[in-house]
Amino acid sequence: MLGPRTEGAQPVTREDFDRVMHVNVLGPMMVLPLVLPYVETGHGGHGGVLAVLSSRMGSIGSMDSNGSWLYRVSKAGVNAALKSVALDARHATCVALHPGWVQTDMGGKGADITPQQSVKGLRQVLAGVKHRDNGSFFNHDGTPIPW
Ligand SMILES: NC(=O)c1ccc[n+]([C@@H]2O[C@H](COP(=O)([O-])OP(=O)(O)OC[C@H]3O[C@@H](n4cnc5c(N)ncnc54)[C@H](OP(=O)(O)O)[C@@H]3O)[C@@H](O)[C@H]2O)c1
């Protein structure tokens, strides 16, 4: 959920904060710990891949603009949640993914890539990750993104 399309760091209402943070952060924090045990034993006991659909807008390390800052904060939050889950993983590979700027309701018609192009890339990333990638953040083309 994108929430308010703001420019600059403007005051956030409690209502917007609760709505966006509940969907983007609380939801994953409720679900990820429950899903991890199944992913740990997946792939014939070698561990599967657990990914959250995050956004480059949640990257603090590469932040160079501050539009829609509530969304950015929520994605930084879910990234921290993913990283925490990755520290619990023994066999599973837990990653955060940026799908690109995609032509969806959120991305709009002027976005860079189609959902098909995004998903094709994301599937390749998911198929290619190794356990040493546990706790990493990847773009849809497989390049790493700083936290
Ligand atoms: N599009 C982009 O350029 C882009 C870029 C970076 C990251 N992302 C991320 O990619 C993911 C998918 O985004 P998208 O572009 O497909 O967005 P979207 O077109 O806005 O679709 C969002 C989806 O989330 C569902 N949703 C929203 N609130 C929900 C709730 N409370 N409970 C259950 N489902 C809910 C919506 O369901 P309804 O249709 O029923 O409302 C909709 O299917 C998101 O995590 C987004 O942050 C997207």
C-alpha cells in the first residue's frame, strides 16, 4: 500500500500511519515467523527461499529523494523484519526484492516495465539465490540493493 503521495517530509496523520504500517509491516511481521519453519524444511530439507516484495524506496542506503515518505518508512520496516527473520533461518534463504517500477495500479501506466517483465526477473532471482544470499536485498534483475 502506497499511502499518501507526499512531497518532502510532511507531518503524517495517525490514520495514514496505522493504515500503511499495518498492511506493509504488521502483516509481514505476523506471517513471516509462521511461514519460516515450512521454508526451513522445504526443498528436500535443504531449505527453500522466502522473499518479501519490498521496494527500493525502502532503501536507506540509496535514498536520494523523499517523496511518499510514509511508504519508504514502511518498506524500510519490512526490510528490517526480513533481515530479522533471516537471522533465525538455518537452511532457508530469506531475501527482500524490488520488483522494479512496474505498470500496476501502484506503478501507473508510465512505469518502466510490465508485470510480466518484473515477474520473469523476480522468478530468475528466486531460482538463482544461494544460502550465502540469506539476508540480502535484490533488484528484479539480480543486482544487490543497499539496505
Ligand atoms: N508497482 C511498482 O512500481 C512497485 C515498485 C516497488 C515495489 N512495489 C511493491 O510490489 C508489491 C505489489 O505492488 P503492486 O504494484 O502490484 O501494487 P497494486 O497494484 O497497488 O496492488 C496492491 C495489491 O495489494 C492488495 N492489498 C492492499 N491492501 C491490502 C490488504 N489490507 N489486505 C490484502 N491485500 C491488500 C490489493 O488488493 P485489492 O486490489 O483488493 O485492493 C492489490 O491486489 C507491493 O508490495 C509494492 O509495494 C511495487
